[in-house]
Amino acid sequence: MSNLTFAIIKPDAVKNGNTGKIYDRIISAGFKILGAKLIRMTLAQAQGFYAIHEGKPFYDELTDFMSSSQSMVLALEKDNAVSAWRETIGATNPEEAAEGTIRRDFATSIGENAVHGSDSDENAKKEIGFFFSKSELITNQ
Ligand code: CMP
């Protein structure tokens, strides 16, 4: 069990002006932000990040969408961070997401679902490393 997870505020949420509201959810759920940056993912980055989904019917749509405009990548810290963040964001499909979760409140579809969260400690480490160098993360507090 690790205290780190990786999150993305996806292009739909950034475009819709929901970045600040989602930051509020992050803070009020008790996460500490160790790193954050606004990026425009390249198609190659999106394809690399989501390589695990290569070959699935939604892969091209997903990688086109993730590289279509700006998103915010974040490294988050909290006890049991992976499951705590997944609870905060809700189910992948916003129609199935619980009341009060980020996807329930801000996602518009399964493809444009406002936020990403790592699904395991191992992937959290890999995903943080995909977008952040060590010097970009707060590690001394
Ligand atoms: P995310 O948590 O970023 O991880 C993989 C993403 O694939 C997921 O959120 C969804 O946005 C997307 N996804 C999963 N299933 C589908 C689907 N059936 N159609 C379109 N996109 C999907």
C-alpha cells in the first residue's frame, strides 16, 4: 500500500473551466499536491501513457481526445492514495459514478470523464514517472 497516486484533470474538464472546482475536491478530500503542471499532451505521449489499452475499440478516440488540448497532471499524496482517489473520482462511466464524486458532477461521457486516477500502486509510480522528474516533486515535507 502506497501513499502516492497520479491524477489527470482531462481536456474536457480544463476546457469547461472546472480545474479550480476539481482542485477544491482534491484539497477537501485531504490530498497533498506533490506536483502539478498544465500540459498539452502530444499524441505520442497519450499513446504511450495509455499503451495498456492499445487495440481496444476506444483507444484511438481516447488518445486523440487526451492530446486534443490542455490537461493538468498531478502527483497526489494521502494514506492509501490509489483507492482514496478512485473513491473521490467515482466510476469510469459517469452514469455509474456515485453521488458527490468528481465524475458524477463534472464528466460528460465515459470517454470525456473529467479525470484519471491510477488503478494500482505500481501504475501510480509508473504514471508519476511518465510525467514528472524527481526534482519536480515535493519530497522534503
Ligand atoms: P481513465 O481512467 O483515464 O482510463 C482509461 C480511459 O479509457 C478511461 O478513463 C475512459 O476515459 C476511457 N474509456 C474506457 N472505456 C471506454 C469506452 N467504452 N469508450 C470510450 N472511452 C473509454
